[in-house]
Amino acid sequence: MAYEAFTEQSVVDHVRQLGLLEEGIAECEEIGDGNLNLVFRIRQGETSLIVKQALPYAKVVGESWPLTLDRSWIEQLALREFSKVVPQFVPDVLGSDRELAYTILEDLSSFEIVRTGFLKGESYPNLARHVGTFLGETLFATSDYANGPLVKKQIEKEYYNPELCDITEKLIFTDPYRDADSNQIEAALRLDVEQLWSDLALKIEVTKLKVGFVTKHEALLHGDLHTGSIFATRQETKIIDPEFAFYGPFGFDIGQIIAHLVFSTYAHPLKRFERFTEVLTVWETFEKTFRTRFTQAVEPFNTVGFVDELLPSILSDAIGYAGCELIRRTVGLAGVADLETLPDDIRIERKRHALELGTRLIKQRHQIQSIDQLIPVLSEVRA
């Protein structure tokens, strides 16, 4: 069947043909608020499900920015791959179609988007531990260390995702460091950003991180792991939207979630201790999980002491990628509500700090030797 964007009526008709709905009236609404997709919620009696369909362009820009529909197929592949290891942390995939570029998922309406909850001052006691476990289990399970190079390379080729990677490479590692059309720079920050552009030492370090992003095919990444791509209750956590999934450096997803926990402190400074404790818990849980799984590593990777050399390099990468995310969400395309919803004077001050902190994390990532040394750096957030 040729691709055509669903309407609320056509998606119901299609899902009914698949046998997932009974005959009769079904309620449907388009609930997507993201940048790239249509999202429909369909309800009929006790049945409630989500249909996510990729659009052939970025909603945030329009049809002038075409995008591959293959990202939908990669997304459902990643969810299924993650489900093999940590089914408790991803939604159930109920169906998918490559030509029509959709995935049918369980409805998580009893959960809340973590960013939304954080903005309201909510807490999720299990979030950090769950995210750390998700990262430790999935990053190890999809790596050479779990599978051996031959099997891992066979898995990796399923996640060839050049167009989405190109977006990441430009929006995170390139455009924020030049006067690019995609940037969204407030006038009051212009001088700060121009100083960023003139900082050659910073740009060299960002280039090193970009090279790692491009060349380190270490594990299957979510690729866009932030508080807007996590649903949670006080008991459960579900990670969604891995359409940017690809094989990349271990530290990238870790750095992304660290940055967004920091962003949350800008909206709620009184939650700093809680958020920074979550940063600590994410890393410590990841490290413990990854180290435990490494005891099962295939030869020759299970050499005694090797994991003790590997983990600090992952932390260093994660710190650098966190810094890049702080900068790009402050001056680049697709800002975060944690900053954008603040009053003008406070917002500018918080954004200025995000640029300063991001720069420091990128430049000093090799000097920060442990997560205990990172927390004081993050804690220097001005009220």
C-alpha cells in the first residue's frame, strides 16, 4: 500500500482491518505534540492503543525539510530489541508497517511524560534507577562485549540511520557553534553566543566529540533520550520514541539524560538536590549493571581489569555529550520547556548558565574522574 498520512477516520479504518478493533464506534484523536510525527490515540470499550506515523518532513519546520520514512521502521526495531532485554521499560509493540511508516503501541495514558511532571514539581522515585538499568542492560546487550564482533555487526546493519544521524550531527555538534539559520538565539544572549563561536578550544573539543559520535559504533543507542521521551508513574518507567536509534558511543544517551536532568533544575531550583541525586543514581546504576554484565563478556573482552579502563572513558564521553546538549538546546533548534516557560529575566540568566556549564563540561570532561566529582560542578546553578 502506498504511503499516505492518516486522518483520524482512516487510521481507525486501518486498525480495524488489522483486527485490533471491533465493528462499531471508536474514538480517535490526534495527540502528537512532537516535531516529526502524527500520533493518534484510539479507544473502543476496554481497548486503547496508540498509532504513531512518521511524516515525510519535520513538523517543526514544514515540508521544506524532508525526512526519510525509514525512521519509523528503525524505531519499532529498536523497541523490539530493547524489549528482549528490558521489556518492563518499553511499551509493547502491537503492530507496524514499513510502507505506511507506522507503529501501533500500547497506550501509556496512565503514565505522565517526565518533563511535564517535572515542570509541575512531581517526583518519580524509581526513575533514575530504572533509566540507569535500561542503559546498563541495553548498551551492554547490543555491544561487541555481549555478542562478539560478528554477531554485533549483523545486528548493527539493521540500524543504518544516516538521515537522522545527520540531523543530530548538525543540530548538536555543528550549528550551535556557527551563525546557522537553524539557531534560535535571543537578542539578550547574542554576545554570549558570539563568544562561544570565537572559542577555538571549545570548538576543537566539540569536534572530537562529534568524531566519536560518528566513528564509535559501540552499542545500539536510543539516540534522543531526554525527559520528554520517558513516561513514568511513581512505580513504573517507560522509554519511548527511539526513532533516532543507531549504533554509536556508549556515553551519548547517558550524557543526554544527564543534561535534561540539569535542565529541570532551571525551572525548579529547589529540586536541585533531587535532580543531581538522580544524575548520581543513573550513573551508578548504569555502572553497576554494565559491570555485572561484563563478567559474562565473550573473549577476549573479559580480560581482568579491562572494564575498569572502559568505564571512565564512558563517563568522560557522557560528560562531554551532556555539555553539547546543554548548549544546543539553549541556542539551537528545538529548545526545552524547562527554559522556554520561564519569565524573561530568569530565562536569560538560566540560558547563560547553561552555556557556561555546557562549555565547562566539554572542556573539563577528562579532568572529572568520577561521578562524585561531577555533581559539585553541576551544583553550581545560580538561583
